[in-house]
Amino acid sequence: DNAEQKSEQQAQATPKVHSLEKLDAIKELVAKNAFVVVDFYAPWCGPCKFMAPIIEDLSCEHTDIAFAKVDIDKLDSVFTPFELGGKQVNIS
């Protein structure tokens, strides 16, 4: 019963993935939350498109974690501070 009820709540939950466009916004989100998942994506990236609905689902399941996405084409400068060398990177 409890697992079924939780599943229904997740199905009804609205994904909460912050769309960040400035490095300061990323730093602020990280500073204000114990756990943060940041999806560095590009609109043209096939694997990124595949991951988007998964990240939205996770944001519904794990409301104690802050989820964000950053369009690397609009905010390419984030690669230096986060030391991301390639376009397809998963950080655990």
C-alpha cells in the first residue's frame, strides 16, 4: 500500500528542474542545498535528450535533492570552473 501510494504521488508530482543561465546561479543553488544534480546539456545532443525525462522523473522522486540543467551552448564558461573537459560528462 505505502509503495503504491508513493508511486501515485510521484506520478502526480511536477518535475522541478531549475534552468540555470549564470554561473552565480549554479553556485547559489549548490550553496543552498545539501545535494545537487546538475545536467550540463546541449539541445543538439542525443544522449542529453535521452537523459532529460529521466532527470525530470528523478526530481519528482527525490524532492530532497535540487536538480538543475545548464545549456552549455548558452553558458559555455561553466566548463572551466567545473573542469569539464568534454561535452558528454557524467559526474557522480
